[in-house]
Amino acid sequence: MASPLQSFAVYRDLLSDDPTIFESCYQQIPDGNTTAILECISNALEEKSSIPNDGFFSEDEVQFMLVLSGALIFFMQAGFAMLCAGCVQLKNVQNTMLKNLLDASGSAMAFFLIGYSLAFGSQNSMDGTTFVGRGDYFARAPSSSYWFFEYTFSATSVTIIAGTLAERCQMLAYLLYSIILSGLIYPIVVHQIWSKNGFLSVNNLHDPFLGQGVIDFAGSGVVHLTGGVTALYATIILGPRRGRFFDEMGEPIRNPIKFRGHSVALQLLGTMILWFGWFGFNCGSALLLSIDQKGLVAAKNAVTTALSAAAGSISALFSNLVIEERKTGEYRFILLMATNGALSGLVAITSGCSVVEPWAAVIIGLIAGWNYLGSSVLLEWFKIDDAVNGIPVHMVNGMWGLIATGLLASPRLQQLTYEKSDNPGLFYSFGQGQPNATLFGCQIVAILFIAGWTTVTMLPFFLFLNYKGWLRSDSYEEIIGLDVSYHGGGMRLSMDDGAGLQFVEAHRRRRLEEAKKDHHQSEGHSQDTCKALETVDESSSCPEGVKVSEQDAMDNPPHASALHFQQKPVQTGEPSSYSDGSERCMDRFTSTPNH
């Protein structure tokens, strides 16, 4: 049998990353009883482990399934990329997809350096309630699989904003945002709601809020509400895309222009990938429970997840069908309504997937679809330009998911999942004749905490970026497309890009007037004067050497300081490549626009 000194040597390396465990145990046992201290240390180390081992699954099996679930969640990044790419105009596809990649990259580095530590570092119930975690920096988590699993949640929260800011946000500002949110802001929300020491955590064994804690099983609030509130502030500060709500002179447009996405196929593909990955979200989280029936909970989560998504899709599609018929007299089945309705149902069920019955999941999904439609109208009414309607999907239905759990949580399923059922959903408690709003109150406080914390941190951050001029792209960059200005791609303007065409045409007209004035004041045309004249007025002619062939234009794509635009009739709704082989004059704008 090992002596106490030998046992201390065994624990020495284990305690090197968190010496506070020894200090806490030593203070609890002032008589210096070595055996008691060792037992205290052993219990603390077992408690610190992020992966509960109930004996039903081996530790290796749990770790493997966590990695597999994390891989499913990580694949959702591809879903977000496809969805966003399909919802934006063709001239901004590459830029939008790169931002989705930066979400995964930036959040990985930030979560590695500090994010995980702030969220879960040195979890120990002996410390009581804490504001942030500490220790376990640089991925020194008790389990690598747990670090990877939690990182994928962080990346998902960060990527919510990618679509809302599409087609007008600077690249470096976006990368900085992804690092700040995943490294500093999101981890605090995680710590308070999911760690063993958070004041709102249902896992807080020391002093849970109202004796209950918040039920947010897989992140309606932690992941989606955090990302959605951030997206709201960023979108308001960034402002709408040019031509969306205001014309080139800054006057409100009576009927706001809706920029159609260039590919409904990508929209559907992205939605189906997200739906597939969501099973990793909701089912994989069951692996972290300290119960014997993890598999049963995971299977039930799969059922409620599928039902809520289906109900949300049907709800949004057919409700919008009725609205379209009343507005236009025609029945229009719009794919985007069905896809965003499904995503709304998925977001809403993420909080209570383990504690609501299947029939309740259907109700949650139906209401989520209506929430999406109603909040989309409100955004347009307030002239908030969300390119992919991510705010209604994630923020509004993230709140609804938390509220729905407080209303519909089943005591039977609470007992199965958390091994306690003292505070059922509000509707259940009324049905039992003993109204109990404890859980509902916890859910409301969670909404206020997440919204408040995100507001006091991310709102000043985006205001600062905007003040420094680092947030919004240049006006001409936005017109010709961010693929051109940031990535060297070719310009693609279509007749759908009405705002861009109107802006360019108005600018040309002003240039034409200036050119005519210059013509009367000088002999002949200067090169710049000629370009402005011939671009708008085909009766004007350019001196030799000014005309640029179509092939030359393709070989030398326009950049931020040189706007190339060729007038050529195109079919409505189809992107124009202007490859008719004719010679066109190129109008170059080099002045800096005023925002």
C-alpha cells in the first residue's frame, strides 16, 4: 500500500494546473489528516472531470461519441456557408463564404487561448458560484474531446452573424469580431449557464438560482440568443445595404427593394446540412449528463428535434402562403419561408429538447414559424437589413425556446434528464393545481442576462469599429461586389441588382453633366471626359486608345478604385457576364464616396 507521501507524489502532477484544489482541501481539514486530505483531493479531481462516467459507457466510448457529435456540429459550418452563399448576390459569394471559414478559424484560436478557460476552467463546486472559470488554458481541458465538443458550439454562435452582415462588412472587422465573441463574450454566458459554478446553471450543486437553475439543454439561449443579439446590434450600426430602404439620394423608398439570393439550391442544401448537424447538437449533449440512460435521452432528443423543425417549416410556408394570397391574389410557395421556418423550429427546440414531450415539440415548432414571419416584418418596418433573416431565426426563436421550456417542461422528463422534478413547466404546474413559476422565472432571467451581457459588451465594440471607419465597406466596393474589392474576382451585376444599377446610373449622369461642362470650357475631350460621355451617351466618341475590349476587361477585373460597368440588356433575374465580344468604354471612379 502506498504511503501518504507517495500518494501526494501521484497527485502532484495532476494538481500542477490547479493548485487551488490542494489549498481548498488543506483549509477544509485543518488538523492535517493526510488520509482525509487525499480523499478530498481525489473527490475534487473526479468532480472536476468534464465527462461524467456513470459506468454504462466506458470513458473511451463517451469520448469517441463526443468527437463524433462535435464533428456533426462542425459540419454545420458548411451548412451556414451554403445557406449564406445562396442568400446573397452572386457578386458577394466568395466574400460571404470566406467569412464563414474565418468564424471557424478565429473562434478556434480564441477558444484555445482563453475561451475554454473562462467558460469551464477548473470547475469545482467547492469554489461556489463564480463569474468566470480559471486555469485550463491552451486546451488543457480534462478531456480533449470535451474541448473539441464545446469549441464547435462556440463556432456556431459566432457564425450566426455572418449572413446578417453580408455584402457590406469589412473583412478584418469581421475576423476581429469572431475572436472577441468566442474568446471573451460567449464564454461568460457559457460559464453562468452550463458550468458547475455558474449562478444560473442547473448543474450548480452549491447554490443554483432559485434552487432550480436554467434549463438550456443545447443552447437556444447560450448559443443562438447570444449570436442573435450580437447580430442585431451589428446590423443596426452597420446600416442597410445600399438601395435596400433608401435611394441614392438618401430618400426612403416607398416599397423597399428585396435583394434576391442567387441560388435557391444552395439555400436548400445549407438548410438540410444544418438540420442534419443539429442532431449532433441536441443528441450529443446527452453524453454530458450524469445519468444511466444517456442513450434514451439522446433518442428522445432526436424525435423532438425532427418534429419541431418539421412543424416550423410547415407553419412558416403555409402561413406565408395565406399572406401572399391576400397581398397578391396568388398562392406562392416560397422556398425561403420553408427553410427559415425549419431553422426557427430547430433553434426553438434546442433549449428544451430533453424535457418536452413530442406533442409539445410540435407546438414549439409551429409557434417558431410564426415568430419568424412576424419578426421579419418588424425588421423591415424598422428598416433593419438582415440579409439572411438570421435575427428572426436565432434571436427571436432563441428567446422563444427558453420561454417554451419554462412553460412546457415535463416533470417526468425532468426527472429522467436531471434527476429532479420539483419545478415543472408553468402549464404542468397549473394542471397539477399547484402553480409554480420557478422554472419559468429562471428562463426569463436567463434571457435578460444574455441580452444584457451581450449589450454591454458587443454594442460598444461595434460602435467603436464604426467610429473608426473599420466596420463598413466602401460604397463602390459594395456596388461592384466584395468579391472584386477583396478577392480580385470578376464583377457580376444582374438586373436583380437594381440598387447597384440605379446608384451607378445616377453617378454616371452626374459625371456626364460634369463632362459636358468641361467640354464647353476646353477644346476637345480629355480622356476622363470622353469615358464619362461614351459610357452614358453612345453618340459621343472616344479618341483612339480609350476603348477597351471585353476580353481586356475580363483579363483585368475592376478593383475598389476602378468601377467597371458595361451597359447591355440582360434577362431579368439572370447574372450578366457581358461577354458579347463588343467593345465598351470603361468608366473608372476614383473618388472616395461619402457615407
